[in-house]
Amino acid sequence: MSWTYDTSQMTGNAMMQTRYLVGDTVSSDQQVQDEEIMFALSQRPTIYGAAAMVCRSLASRLSREADVVDRDLRTTLSARAKAYAARATEYETKAIVRGGGLPYAGGLSIADKIQNEQNPDRMQPQFNIGMEDNYLPVAPASNEGTPSPAISESGDD
């Protein structure tokens, strides 16, 4: 397991950016390992989503530990857990706002509609299946031979 933080790599390294957002930048007080951040980045598409995931993990870890009171000295880990949970909620909102998922309404332009219809990977809508089929006149189902002669409707046999 490793822990790294280098401010010179902030612009191009998503792991450093996520570590910065979480606030795990002090080498003498390491909170999460590089592998944990890389896992979060593999699960979430943005650094804000990964930061939210890491903050929730830290809040969960700290919430399992009890607050300690020794005379005048207090260690309140529950406050840290609440702070990480609040930060996770904040980053979750930012991940939604700044994330890559935008609503899409297809078929609003003719070119877009044609492009979607010509996509070979696109499933054919259920509504269109069989729409162009023409069952009249009904042909023989197989090689049954010649069709039977038509019966005269006038009744003159």
C-alpha cells in the first residue's frame, strides 16, 4: 500500500486532485491509500464523484470509533465523521452538476434522426416492427402447388 501527494502533479493527475479534494494532503496524517483512491476513480467518472466516495468511506470508518473523554482532553471522532459525510454530500452534488451525464432528446433535427436510424448498434423500436409488412393478398405458406380455382360468386356453375 502506498500514499503519495505531489502538488506539481495536480493539473494532470486525477488521484492527486481527488486526494486534494478529500483533504488528505499531510504525509504525517495519512487517511487513505493510493489504491483506495484509484478504486474510487475506477467506480466514478469524475474526481468529485470519487472524492464523495472516499469521503463516505472515511465517514464510515470514523463513525465506528468512539469519542474519548479523559478529564479535559476530548477526542471527538464523531464530529470528523459528520464533517466527512457533509463533504461527501457536497461533492456528490458537484459530481452531478459537473459530471458528463447530460439529458439527451434525440430526433429533434433531421440529421440527428437520420444518424440515429442508420446506427447499426441501435435497437429497432418495437413500434416499428412489422409496420411495413403487407399481408394482402395472402400468398401460399409453402410449396403447396397451385392455388385452388376461384369459386364464382354469381352462382352460375
